[in-house]
Amino acid sequence: MPKFGRKKSLSDHLYSKPVIAVLVVITGFLAVSVFERYQVEREMSARRITAEAEYQALLEREASLKEQVEYLSGERGIEEEIRKHFDVAREGEQVIILLGEDEPSAPEISPESTRKKWYQFWLKP
């Protein structure tokens, strides 16, 4: 406790309860703000990783499409696509069409043939 007639020093003011309470409140606000920034940084980092993966997939797709365009711009690619979609042949070629074998269908069983009559229960099969 300060004595009468003695001035309070700066350290006495800094270590007073109201100043310490204000500093604790300010520290709390700073801690909350830093934590929110941390969460935003983590979210942005995850989004960046996802975007980079999508970018790599798109680069691979672009390379594949360029390769396909290059192949289809040639005479051989055009001919292959025409043959794939239409039944055509060059002069002197013969076309053979193979038909798959039809699978034998199971005989249909009518509900009446599967039901037993009431008196067949007592008879031995």
C-alpha cells in the first residue's frame, strides 16, 4: 500500500489489477484472431492442394486430347473412325460380319405347373 505523500511509480501502475485485466482481455482477442487466421490458412492450403491435383488432371487430359486430334487429323485416323462407325470397305476388300450365338433362353415355367394340387400332398411322388 502506498504511503501518504509518496508518488506511485510507473511499475505500480503497470502491475495494478485493472491494467492486468485489460491486458488479459486484449491477449484473449489476439488469441481468437490468430486461431481464426490459422483455420483460414489450413482451408486455403487444402483448396490449393485440390486445385493443383485438378490442374494436373487437366494437363494430362489436354495432352491426351492433343494426341487424339493429331491422330484423327491424319488419313489413317480418319479411315479408322469411318470404319468403326460405318460398315464400309475399300475396293477389293471383303467385309465379314460375325454374329454372336444367341444364348438359349430358359423355358418359361407357368405358375400353374409349379403349384401342386391339394391332393398331391398325400401322394408319394
